[in-house]
Amino acid sequence: QSALTQPASVSGSPGQSITISCTGTSSDVGVYNYVSWYQQRPGQAPKLMIYEVRNRPSGVPDRFSGSKSGNTASLTISGLRAEDEGDYYCNSYTSSSTVIFGGGTKLTVL
Amino acid sequence: EVQLLESGGGLVQPGGSLRLSCAASGFTFSRHAMSWVRLAPGKGLEWVSSISGSGGSRYYADSVKGRLTISRDNSKNTLYLQINTLRAEDTAVYYCAKEIGEDIVLMGLFDYWGQGTLVTVSS
């Protein structure tokens, strides 16, 4: 099964908003709300930022929000800060009882 | 405080085997599904395998099926991954990750991750 499709890179200036898309199929993102987003900084473990499409774990700023429409999920970061830089991955549960990740998006804060 | 500590990585020759471990603490280990996710150099995260809290259900990515075995010992709060017939493409940092919900078989919602253990396959 191919990875979920994410843009390779996005960038924005401090204070701006950016959105990262995550496109799957009717066998994963389109049919399940088990979609989550992770931030990974170099040399560090991934960190859960959003789960079940739009829920934020405690400690994650409300600048981070998630949504889904059809086969595409999205992560929006508002009020960009330098500390938001890193790689972002989406994942989804699939109808084959597996988990699939996106290819990852490198966020650069200009 | 939830902690996940992987160990067992290292340099292995192609065709060799390795067993990775993940020691867990700070939560009721037996009530949470656990998973292994890897990050190969220059690539993205790849889900490898998951196991239910009881150990009765196991799931594998097609890319590793037949060569990997996931297991757990709830009496020791430890997760394992046995990797056989290692290939160059298995070179990666292997993370263990905890499923967010209790008594859930698998959803792929990972709220805690270990720091990872590096596996290098090379002659």
C-alpha cells in the first residue's frame, strides 16, 4: 500500500498560518476518523500533535488544529513560531487492519 | 510519567537476526496496544507492526511480513521485535510507540514514543 500523500515542504513567516494536506483513499482517511499528526524534530522522537482528526493532546497549543474532508485530512498551524519547524507526518488506520503514514512534510519558518 | 526505552539495535550483517526490546513504565502496559515504527535514512516514518494489549492479535506491514515477529511480556512490561533475514533496507531507527486508548486493538494513534534504537545492516 502506498504512503499517504503529503507535500514535501511548506514554509511560512512567523505569525502566519500554514496548512499541510494528507491525501489517502476510501480505504483509510476517507472511511476512518483514526487520523493523527506527528511533529518530529531532528534527532528526536515523534510527538503526537493531533489525534482522531481534530483532537489535541494536553500540552499541545491550540494554534494546532486538524480537519478532514473526504479522503484528505489537513493540519493547520496558526501564528507560526520558530519552534514549529520540523517534519510533520500524518497517519491513518486502514481497512486492512494496518497503519499507513504519509511521506512527511518539512516545515520551514522563514 | 510514561517512559519507553528501546534497546537491542546495532550493526548486523545481511541475512542476520536481531531482537529489539522496549521497556515500558508509567502506565498499565497490558491495557494498551503497542507498535513498532521505523525511520530509515532520508525517508519517512513507516509503520512496521502492532500487537494488542493481551498479545492475542498481531499485525504486520506487507513489506516485513514473514521476517518479523512482534511479541510482548506483560509480566515484564516489555515489547519485543524479532527481525530475521535482515536486509540493507531494514537499516533504520526503530521506535516503539504506545496506543492512546485502553483496551483498543489498533487505531494507529500513538501518544508516546521511545527515543529509538538504530539498526544498521551492512557487511
